[in-house]
Amino acid sequence: MAEETELLARGLEIVRKLWGEREGGTEFPAQKLAPQFFGLVPSFVFGMFWARPNLDLRSRSLCTVAQLAALGRMDELKAHLAGALNLGIRREELIEVLMQTACYAGVPAAVSALNAAATVLGT
Amino acid sequence: MAEETELLARGLEIVRKLWGEREGGTEFPAQKLAPQFFGLVPSFVFGMFWARPNLDLRSRSLCTVAQLAALGRMDELKAHLAGALNLGIRREELIEVLMQTACYAGVPAAVSALNAAATVLGT
Amino acid sequence: MAEETELLARGLEIVRKLWGEREGGTEFPAQKLAPQFFGLVPSFVFGMFWARPNLDLRSRSLCTVAQLAALGRMDELKAHLAGALNLGIRREELIEVLMQTACYAGVPAAVSALNAAATVLGT
Amino acid sequence: MAEETELLARGLEIVRKLWGEREGGTEFPAQKLAPQFFGLVPSFVFGMFWARPNLDLRSRSLCTVAQLAALGRMDELKAHLAGALNLGIRREELIEVLMQTACYAGVPAAVSALNAAATVLGT
Amino acid sequence: MAEETELLARGLEIVRKLWGEREGGTEFPAQKLAPQFFGLVPSFVFGMFWARPNLDLRSRSLCTVAQLAALGRMDELKAHLAGALNLGIRREELIEVLMQTACYAGVPAAVSALNAAATVLGT
Amino acid sequence: MAEETELLARGLEIVRKLWGEREGGTEFPAQKLAPQFFGLVPSFVFGMFWARPNLDLRSRSLCTVAQLAALGRMDELKAHLAGALNLGIRREELIEVLMQTACYAGVPAAVSALNAAATVLGT
């Protein structure tokens, strides 16, 4: 549909900054089950929200990492930690964000997030 | 106890940067019920975590706002929005953080956070 | 922007079926604080998702009520209970959805939802 | 105990409609650890709630799928997706319920639910 | 129905130990909206679970207080704090349970619980 | 840093009562990624909270198990179930705590907790 082109274009520009040409990958079983869903995500998550003015990408990335850690969404956390590194956020900064999660979502939330992060941030 | 003095001092320095001399206020019923708890908070939340190196205060503040919005903790969200303004984070930046919450915690989480924020960020 | 017009039009058609010409109202403090956010909601929640084929509006409405009750989102629950009544879903059906929430989200979640519902469904 | 017979009978009738003669299966480690718990579940979840009048089984099934997706309960989600198919709910309808979860519980909740669903709904 | 009589009798015995003859009260709007729900609660929460052997009432009460604080269910938390006092659990013990919640559900969860508790436990 | 010695000493005394000389183990990937975090946990979780007076260790352990089950924190739940056994809490008591979770956090929370527990409590 022609009307979604611009939203999608804006969203994919952000997606490329976070993950290069991978564009979200094709690896999840969900992507085969509901390809229409994954066609919408770049438009609305990245095109409607991340592409807005008034907040820099670094801050958007850190806030997303913080929220995914607090909510216990480990698959997305790993993806966004990799994206954060691609934006130039340092490994040490990301570890601090995850540690501080203990204060607001409890120690087990921070431990789970740090465990998930170990596969992305190395040890 | 001498050993807790330094943690507390480091924590209170952060508290002052966020909220001036208010130091958390004395207004909550909980503070009368469990004063010992509120003696611990500056030491461990701010002294043990926020006072650590490797991540700037602006980023710690934005991540905290993001997590409190995602977790639906409205009293603390209001307090940390006020603290963020005191650190020089702009009102427009904070609104973006809260809007983007819709992607990761759902639209109702973002609406609740924006409603709570209206009392702090004005309209 | 032309491309968002169609999404918005599809979304607003659903909004009108749920709430008549009210279109979400203008009463929340958040709507003054972040009008841009409330411009996006009809496009993406209702235009991108609810307006899709393959599932009838009655089922979408019941599932939304069920999720809002389970997640403890009381303001949106009340709005969607009113919308459900406008779609012709019966009061007794909605009470059953809320009662059954006890099995999956715990008894307190069901009690909170039923308390919120009392203001919409009458007693 | 004789007194629980009728509740249990009503509950098991629902269980059979959802999963045939499997009756919840015997595969979970929890069932060996706490068999008394799994003796109670058909009585109270299915006997006390699902067996009540005023709401059809199709709607109860869709609402349960919606809540389990929103709450991130993946084992039960898979079981109830299978049950929903047994009730005659179509695969496409279930995918829509899971996609719409993105609006109310966030995109990661929908992705997790769609990933879990892929093993039941095929690809 | 005869079979539910015994469950209910066992449940109401526990209810009386927690709250005397009040038996849950009649004050909530939900109780007018869905009286059938509140007829089930004593049977299944108290009759099926709390009345079981192998764990003393004091421990059941403390664990319930702990869970309601962690989950942010403030109305039920207040009711169960009052019930805990009636069982002879000391005010100081309950405050410790709520403070310790900070470790597992985050500091804001503990603060909210202590605020709610102040109305029951006095200051 | 000298100042944290006493908090740490008090915390490690509790850790030893729960898990013997293991002291939290060294097995998690998170421990390699963020050793500084795991240096803080005994000080603040166990030194600042668990080591406080006014509530016995048995009650602290039961409440922790209850909260971890309600919050779905399975790794920590397993660790604290093992700790509870070391304190002399009986297997049957722990199973009751997990079963009762169904009332406050929903049946799926109880099932997940019982599944996780099966590896620690045996079958």
C-alpha cells in the first residue's frame, strides 16, 4: 500500500543505524508465522516513534535497553544491546544501565538482564 | 556505623543534584511508618548504584524515567521527572521517552505515564 | 502527510464504532501534554491492528477487555468496557470475562477489574 | 472427597472439549511434585469459572489466549492455542489476537507470543 | 449445591480467623456487580488453598502479604495486613516483610507497599 | 573499600546460612560480565535487609520464595528453595507456598513455580 511507504522508509533508516543491513533478521519462528506483523514493526516502532525529533538516538537506545531489562524481555534486550554498541554506546555504559535496574525492578531483574547481556557484551 | 557513612555521603550528593536540599522530602506516610527504610535508600540506590562511574547522570536519569514508566510506578516517576528537569534534561526529551514506552510496555503504560507527567511537566 | 491519511481514516472508523463521535475524548491531562501521541494512537492501534481482517470486532473487543484486566490498566479497561457495550456485547458477558481473569492473573486482578467495571456496567 | 465431585465433573467436561481425553497431560515435572495441585485445577479453573453460563466457550478461549499472551505465560499459551483450535477457532484468528497484543502489552510481548505460537500453529 | 458446602465451610473458618465476623465485608462496588464471584472466593482461595494442611496460618499470611506487596495489589495488601495482625503477627514483622520487598521487586514496590500499610499499621 | 566491610560481613553470614560456603556460586555468565554487581549484592540484599532484626530467617526465606514465585523469577526461586531447605524449612511447606501462589498471581504462575521447584525439591 503506497500510503505506508514514508513511515516505513523512516523506520528502516533507524533500523539500519541499529543493525546494519540485517533489518531485524529472518530468524524468529514468529516471522514465518506472522510476516505481516514484522512488516508493521519498522513502520510503527521505528517510523512513528524512534524517528521522531526531540530526543537523540543514543538516549532512545539507552531507554529501550533500560525498559527491556526492567520488563524481562530478554530476546529484544539482546538485540537492542547489539544495536546500542553499533550506535557507539560503550559496553561499560550498558552494564551500568543493567546494574541500576536492581533499584527499580529488583535484583533478580538485574541478574537476568546481565545474564542475557553476557552473550552480547562478551565477558 | 562508620562504614555506612561514606555510602550515605556519596548517595546524598546525588540526591542533592536531583532534588536540591529536599533530600527526598518527608511527605510520604511510609516515611513515618518505616524511617529506617528511608535511611537506607540514599545509601544503596544512590550511593551504591547512581554514584558509580562509567555512566553519566543524564543517562541514569533518562533510564530511570524510562523504567518507572514501563513498570507503572507513578509516584517515583513524578519525582524523577522533576529530578531530570533539575539536571537540565528538557521537557520535550522526557515526553519522547514516555511516548516511546508505548512500543515496549504497551499504549496504556504510555498513557498512564503521560498523565502522571502532566502534573510535573505542565501543559 | 498523505501516507498516514489512510491508516488514520481506517482507525477512526473503528474508534467511531467503539465510542461514537467522541473519538477518544479530550479529557486526559496527557492529551494536552502530548497531543502528538494521541494523534498517532488511532493510526496505529486502530488503523494498523484493529482494522485488520481475519478477526471480528466483537472478538477484538473481548480480548482487549481481557488483556487490560489482566494487566491492571483500569482507565483503558473502563473505556473499552463502554466500547464493548456499544458493539452490542452484553453486560453479563463482560462480567464473565473479568471473573475468569482470576484464573490467569490472580484473584486481586479480577477484584480490581470488577471494581473498575462497576462504574461502567452499573450495579 | 465426595463434595468436590460435581465441580470436578463440570470442569473435566470443559477440559475434554479443549484437549480431548488428554485431560491436561502428565508431562510436567510439577505434576509429579504436586499432584494435589493438578487435582484442584480442573475443579476450580474449569469447574468454577469456565463452566459458568453467560459466555460462550469460543469467547472464553480467545480471552484466555489473549491474557496468557499479555502476561507472558508461554507454556499455558501453547496449551490454550491447541485447545482453541480444537474448539474450531481458526489459526488466522489466533494470530490476530497475538498481533493485537502489541498494542496493550508492547511489541516484545507480541513477538514472544508469536514465537511460542509458531510451534502450535505451524508456519 | 451440597458438594460446595464443605469447601465453603472450610474457607469461611479461615476467613473468620483473619477478619472475624466481617467475612470479607460488603463494601466493594465489585461485590454488587458480581456477587457470584465473591461467593466463589471463600471456597477456592480459603477453602481449597489456605485450609490445606502442611503449612501454618502465620506462614500463609506472611507469604500472602509478601506476594501482594510484590505484585502491587494495594487493596488486598491492606486487608491482609489487618488479617495478619488478627493472627498475632507483629507490626514490626510486617514492616520487615515490606521493606525486604525492595530487593526482589524494586524500591518503588516497597515504597508503595509501605505507603499503603501506613493506613493499617498506624505510624 | 574499608567502609563496606561490616555490611558485607553481616551479609555473608546470612549467605552462609542459606547456601553454606558456596556464597552465591560463580556459575552465572553475569558474574563474569559484572563482578562488581555481585560484590554489592551480599552487602545490600543480605547485609542491609535480611540481617535486620524483627523478623526471623525462616519467615524471610518463605516470603522470598513467595515473591520470586509470584514474580516469575525462576533462577532465584530455585536458589532460594535450596536455601530454605538448608534453613530447615520442609519440602511440604514450600510446595504449599507455591500452590497458594495460584490465588494471588494466577494458576500459570503457580505451575511455572512448581515446575522450577521440581528440580530442587525432587519428585
